[in-house]
Amino acid sequence: EPEVTQTPSHQVTQMGQEVILRCVPISNHLYFYWYRQILGQKVEFLVSFYNNEISEKSEIFDDQFSVERPDGSNFTLKIRSTKLEDSAMYFCASRLGDTGELFFGEGSRLTVL
Amino acid sequence: ELKVEQNPLFLSMQEGKNYTIYCNYSTTSDRLYWYRQDPGKSLESLFVLLSNGAVKQEGRLMASLDTKARLSTLHITAAVHDLSATYFCAVFGSSNTGKLIFGQGTTLQVKP
């Protein structure tokens, strides 16, 4: 069964360092998303991406964040200068378009020290 | 801004009992999703409810949607320990980008 894959599963970084989280969405899907979940809290929308551009972003997604789809298969989330409060689980998701069902990856746990 | 609220946020119940989780949302939407999350794991899709009056069942879980009342319910029948998890409902935001707005989650603990 097709699935969304994410790497790394866990990354530990120092405050101020740049981090790139990688995702491979399901191959025929057209819409891509990043969500985050701080431990024990709800899942929060970060950004949506369609047709090679950001279609919507939340207030959380400030200038420190960026997304890219560099090669038609990978979808990356970059955090330029990490802060302690960026520590969270980051989920990538994709959808085909018609049914609207979102398929989530296993998540990347980011720990900022 | 669309708000999605679940209650209760925490539910401890005995095996064999029935209970219902409620999900209210603040603006019109005809699509609602239920997800399950085990600790430290990803979100597993349980139900996709696409229209008013939709009812779906899988095992001991049944979900329904009332778009007029802006309410969805997740009913648990004869709970078993394996159902212990956090359950999230999610609704499409008002934009056409397909983003989901999640409720706070309901953590279900089923005791033997």
C-alpha cells in the first residue's frame, strides 16, 4: 500500500542550527502539507503546497520556515535557526485531491537543545 | 477562524462499557475525519464522513456526522483495551487548500 515516508525519524539539534526534514509523499498525490504536534497537544497546520508553490500557511510558519519540492518526489521542510519551542513531532501529509483524505507519514521528532 | 472542539478530552472507562466522544465545529463543513493516534505514533485514518447524515462503522467504533448541528460523534461499543489511544476529529478549513483543523484530541484509556 502506498505510504508517505519521512526522514529522519528523530533529530536532535542545538538551538540556532538549521534543520531539514524530508518527506516523500504518495506518488500520484497533488497536495502536500506539514503539520506539527508539540508533545501531548493537538495537531497544528503549518503549510500547504500545491502546484509547486505554497497555497496557505499558518501564523506558526514564519520566516524561519520554508518548504521545497526540489525534485518532483521529495518535499522538505527547513527550519533556518531552530528555537527551543520548535521541539515537536512534524508530520508530512499528502492527498490526491478528490476525496480529500489526508495520508500522514510516521513523523519526524525534532528535539532542540 | 474555524474552531474544532472535542469532549471529553480524557476518558477512562472499563472494558465492556459504551461511550461517545463528541466533536463540535464552528463553521459549515460537509467533510469530517476521525483519526487515531497511539503514543509516539502517526495519525491513522479511521473514518471519512463526506455528507450530512453519514454513518460509518468499523468494529466497535461508529462515527456519524450532522452538518446542520455541526456535530460529529464517535461511539464506542463494548470497549476493549486495544482501543486505548487518542482520537482526533478534523474538519476542512474554510479555504480551498485542503488543510485540516484538528480538535484537541480525546485520550481514551480502557481498563481491564
